[in-house]
Amino acid sequence: MCEAELSSVFRFEDGRLYLVAVHSLSPEEAAAVHSVFPRPPARNFIVGRAFLDIRPVQIEDVLAEPDYDARIRERPQSVIAFRSAFGVPICCDGSTS
């Protein structure tokens, strides 16, 4: 879809987003992503924003986003060194719940 170098899949359950699958991540990188989930959806990270907006969302540079989640910057972003992010919700009848 977007020629991403890595990807992950999340599930919404009990008011929180759970990481359920990763692709093209080393064990250290996968552990870094796992370290910040599960968590409630919020607009300050790509998965939460796509979930809440119920539409695809792109952030060109997460380091340039002043409100981007500090926990993600501290752990997953510092280990994986990603700058852009693209989130796409998978929903049924316009609802992600």
C-alpha cells in the first residue's frame, strides 16, 4: 500500500489498543513497540489518531510533532529511528469499536 519498511497490527479491546502483530522488526525493535502497549487510544500517536479519526492518517515527521507522545519518542522511536508514520484503521460500518 505504501512501501513501508515495517508494519504492525493493533486490536481494540476493553478500551485499549493492543499490539497483536509486527512485521520486519528485530526482536529488540518489537520489544520497544510492545513496551508502550496496551494503551487507550489518543490523538498524540499515529495508531490512536487513526483509530479515533476513523480514517488513514500520515505524520511526515514524528519528531517535528510537538504533541507526539513522549513515551513513544523515548522507546520505540529511539530504537527503530522512524520519522514518518502511516496509520490505517480497519473498521466495519464506519466504526472501530
